[in-house]
Amino acid sequence: MLPTLASRRILALVGKSAGVRQTAVAFYSEGSIPRAGGSFKEKEQAQENQYIHQQDMAKLKKILEQLEKTEKHVEGLKKELRDHIDGQSKP
């Protein structure tokens, strides 16, 4: 511990007298995480795509149900019109 304390004092004195600023630099290796990150990223993207697909299918199902309901309503209106026309044409 003493050598590190002494070296810090020397560096501090040299740095101040020479007008040099000390900066901390961190070196990182890519390691195993970034290499494995590709597969994690692909899995996450696949899950996101699956979720979006499920949401889209639910929306399409709802639209189809609304369309079927509207078609039934239109058929009912057509029947009423036909009945009205048939009733008017009979004396």
C-alpha cells in the first residue's frame, strides 16, 4: 500500500509542476457478452415480432367481427325494403 501511496504523490507533484492533466482511461474488452448479445438481440426481436403479430391478428379479428355485424345489419335493411316494396305493390 505504501508504494501506491508514494507513487500517487509523485504523480500528483509531477502532474502539477508539468502542467499536465491526469485523465483516467478505462479499457474494456469485448468479452463474451457482446458476442452472445447477437443471439439475445435476435431472440428479443423475434419475441417482439411475435407480440406485434398477435396484436395485429387481434385487431383483424375485431374488424372482421364488425364487418360481419354490419353485413347482418345491411341484410336486415334489405329485407325490410323488400317487404316494404312488396307490401306497396299489392293492392
